[in-house]
Amino acid sequence: MDTFDQQHIWHPYAKVPNPIKSHKVLSVEGVYLNLDNGKCVIDGMSSWWSAIHGYNHPVLNQAVVEQLEKMSHIMFGGLTHQSAIDLAKTLVAITPEHLTKVFFTDSGSVAVEVALKMALQYWHNQGQLSKQKFITIRGGYHGDTFGAMSVCDPDNGMHHLFSGSVAQQYFVKSPSVVSVDEALVDLETTLKQHSKAIAAMILEPVIQNAGGMRLYNPQYLLKAKTLCERYNILFILDEIATGFGRTGELFALDYVDVKPDILCLGKALTGGYLTLAATLTTDKVSATVGTLMHGPTFMANPLACAVANASIELLLNSPWQDNIARIEKHFYSELSPLKQHDKVADVRILGAIGIIEMVNDIEVEKTQNQLIDNGVWLRPYGKLLYTMPPFIITDNELLIITNAIKTIVNK
Ligand SMILES: *Cc1c(COP(=O)(O)O)cnc(C)c1O
């Protein structure tokens, strides 16, 4: 705990001074965070989906050090470097075949902004000047910048705070709340009426994450994509949270082999080491877009690209599918029975993601302190207590997380 921190520094979705003290981390190792109070807790959040290999990993450390000794950064305008080239090649190779062009950004939100810009420029350059809006399913989360915010859930997102500045978009029923058929009817009804005003549909495949941790049938993706084609709308998938194995497939789109026009990646891209994201698209979209009016200062940062290359190689050479299956099985056996509990509204499990939805809102500070006493770091929000641990977590460590969750539920 640090008083200066509490008084002067903003933390995510918080105020300064912060009524809740942040826990100070001294070092990290494997799945563990070492806190300044001497406690050592398992990071059940993987630093928000990203630290899939755990911390202080020798292979990732070495990749950063080797790159650092050559160059830590150069501008990407007019210059290039091998780590970016290698990473773009890899991303093109491991994502659906038709995605061939890569735009690097420094965060997931900006990758979404770039995706939205690509879609707008795509139609603009074909003279379709009325296509200025986006359509999405309710309950989504795509980031905190203005374009990304506009396609977050209109109720639990930040629309009400910035309603005068955030663009109005089209929201349709989510297949995580209604049946796939009902959601598709709502989508088609809206597309029929408004497709001339819509540039693209954007959504998170298979699981809606920060907007509510809800799962849906991947068949929706194929049918929504077909509708988008019929009504001349680009299809953007945001795999910033789901990418790189988390759901049990390398990308969640692999569940149904859906082919997005644009794909956003981030979070686990660098194994949680550095900030980097990417927006991929097709030959057709890139050719039509032409000059893309975007160019971040730290575009394709070499340190980030080098560690991303090492992280993807590490992932693909590891038994990641076995690890995810093992974690999923553990969640089914340890968390599913909590469904019977009076205080639990729902338990949802997909790959290395375990979600408990409580009946009532969770008291965050108190719950976090209890979790820490039980050796675990989680960040509950609203009614949701959930975990997405590093893939390298052992069965014993998993049990510590699920036991801590049971302790909270039983309190
Ligand atoms: C986290 C997230 C983002 C935003 O990424 P940042 O790196 O935090 O800007 C966008 N989309 C999804 C699905 C996310 O989970």
C-alpha cells in the first residue's frame, strides 16, 4: 500500500484520491505476484487476459533483452525492422488465410479504432458516403477510446457519461441473452432498415468479456456474417481478449471457421510483457482503403514485437490445448457445483475462463482482501467473480483459486 499512489495516481475506472488502496507488487514469478505485505498470491486474472505463460519467463525475458541490445524503438514511418516483419508473417500465418495485411498499434482500444477507420474508409472510397455507423450486439466491450466506447454496451458502458460526444450506433439483441434465432431476426430487421447507414458490424466472438462475461453459440457468427455480406456490411471480430488460446481454440473464430473482414488482436499478443495490438484485414479491404490515416508514435515497437514473436512461438510449441482442457475440466468439477448455491445466479465456463455470477453485487475491496488471505488475486466487478489464469498453472494452484472462490461464495 502506498499513500502517494492513493492520493495522486489514477487506477483503472477509479477516482483520485482512491477510496480503495491498491496492493503494491514487488516482483512477479510464474503465476505469483509478490506483494509488499509479504504475501504471495496467484494471479487468477493473468494481468487482464495477457500473461498466458506466467511472469518472469526466461524465454520472454531473453527475447526482450536481445532486442533491447539491438534497438528498443525506432519510428515506423519510413523505417522497418525484422521483429515487426517476423510478427506480421506469423500473424498472417496463424489467422484465417484471407487475412493478409497487418496494422500494428500500441493498445487494444486503438486496434479497434483502426478497424473502425478501415471500415469507414473502405466505403468512403467507393462513394458510399452514408455508411458512417456501426452495428453491434448489446453487452459488448471494445475499449475506452471514443470510437471503441461507442460500440460498448449502451447501458453498462460509458455512453451516459459522454452521451453528447460518443457517436450513436446501432445495437441489436445479443445471442448471449436471447436465442440465436431471435438475435438473428433482430439483426436482420435492423440491417434491412439501416444498412445504407452502416459501415461494419463489430463483436467479440463466442464470449462477451468485460461487458458481462457472457457466452453464446458460435453458430451466430456464421449467420451474422452471412447477413452482413447480404447487406453490404463489413464484419469485424474483436479477439483482443479471446485470442491466443484462451477459449480452447487458438482464436475463438476457429470454433466455426468464420471469416471476418477485419480482426483485432491484443492483450495476450505479447504474453503480457509489453503493450501491443494488431488489426488484420484482407487484400480487398486494404486495396480499397488505400492510405490509412493512422500512425502511432510507438507503432510496431521492436521490444513489443520481439516478445510477441517469442510468446507466440512458446505458445505454439507448448501443449496449450492440453493445458486449456485441463483447466476447463478443473473448473467444471470445482466451480459447476456452485450453481446450486443460493447466492449464485449462474456459473459459466469456457476454456481457461471460469465465471461465477452472484445474485447480488460483490463488495470489491472486502472480497479482494479475503481472496488475498486465501492466496489469490482476482478482480471482481458487479456481480461477477471470475478467473482466467495463466495456462501454465498447476492443478494444485488451480485448486487454490477455486477453493478461494468457494470461500467467498460460502461467506
Ligand atoms: C481489453 C479489450 C479491449 C481494449 O484493449 P486495451 O489494450 O485495454 O485498450 C478491446 N476489446 C476487447 C474485447 C478487450 O477485452
